[in-house]
Amino acid sequence: MSHRKIRPNIARVAKGIAACAGVLAVVACSNPGTPTAAPQAFAPAGGGVETSVAPTATSAPTATTAAPNGGTGASKPTATTGKQVGSGSTPRCATTDLSLALGAPKPSPNSPGQVDVPLTYKNTSSRTCALYGVPGVDLNGPGDPNGPVYHLPRVDNGVKYNDVPAGSTATATITILKPAEGSATWTPTRVTTIPPGQTQPLTVNWPSDLPVLRQDAATHPGTYVNGILSDPA
């Protein structure tokens, strides 16, 4: 075989090897070291995959009964404060331990269209008893398309515990929404209330000049009864 034929072949092979080496060098430079895996979601210690969630608003603790809102001319009640007396171990006041009286109506701090009427219980027994929570309250009056009885919603904003010594009092305020001028009026004749934890009612007359706006079907009526607060000694 001629040496002239071998040398061109060797030259071509050498050029091919050099070209391949150049390609490998480019590949090696573009992928240095060990390839990096695609990013993975962080797995918490408890297992599963951690996800990112948009923060949600937190709300303040709510009362047992949602605070009503009477719409136009009324607003939901503000938080009330009262001195907590006792620890919950004193037996509750029975209906027979109590007498009932209505205080003078006064403008409500919640809204100019609302009036607060104190519903005051007096411990007429010879022992200390506990009176706390929200009493049941019905306003009784003349005939109405909704009936002669207006069952009031309750707002649990009173004291958690409240011991009432013999001869002392405690009060649950009735907040009412008065009718607007020119609207139909309904004036109760008496109040029937059942103290918390009891089944027997107490009754007292309602002021004859104090009408109430009936909102029996309203989701957030402007008339309601508040929780019991201790009265100053």
C-alpha cells in the first residue's frame, strides 16, 4: 500500500477526533459538575408537601348570640363591662328568690334611634345566689300581624359569674329601637322574663309611652336584651 494514501486517511481521522473533542469540551463546559435536580417542594416533618396559602383575616371571638343591628337608626351593641363576682360555685337564683322592676328609659350609647331600659332583679331571699347570663324576655302587647308577643333576641355580653347577696340587685338592659316618625307603632303593655337557668317567669308593666318597632323577621333587629351585669353595692 502506498504511504501517500495512508497519510491523507490519518489526517482525516485526526481532524475528526479533534472535532469530536471540541464538541465534548463544549458540552462539558456547559454542564459543569453533577447535574442539579429540579427544585422540590419542602416536605414538612409531618409528611406531605408544604403549600403557600394566602393569609386569611382573623375575627375577634363572637358572643353566644350575634350582636343585632337594626339597620337605619340602630347599631349593634358596644361591649359592656361589669365586675365579675364569684366563681360559678354559688347556686343560681331561683325565680322565687327574685323581684323585678323596670328602670327609667335612657338614650342608648349605641345609636340615637335606640333606648335602653334597665331590667333589674332583686334578691329577696335570705341567702346569696348567682345571677348571670342572658334572661329570656318577651314583650307582650296588643294585637299585631306578628302576634301579641315579641320574643326578643339575646346578646351574651354580661359578666361570666355574678353572686348577688341578699337584698342586692343585678340588671339586664333591654335595648329597643323606636319607630320612626309617621311609621306604625306598637306599644307593649308588660314584660315577661325568665331568669337564666329557670323556667318560671316574672312580669312587670311596660311604660305606656314607650313604643317599639317590631322587627320579628329581621336578621339583626335593633331591639334585644343584653346580658346581666352586677349592680354597685
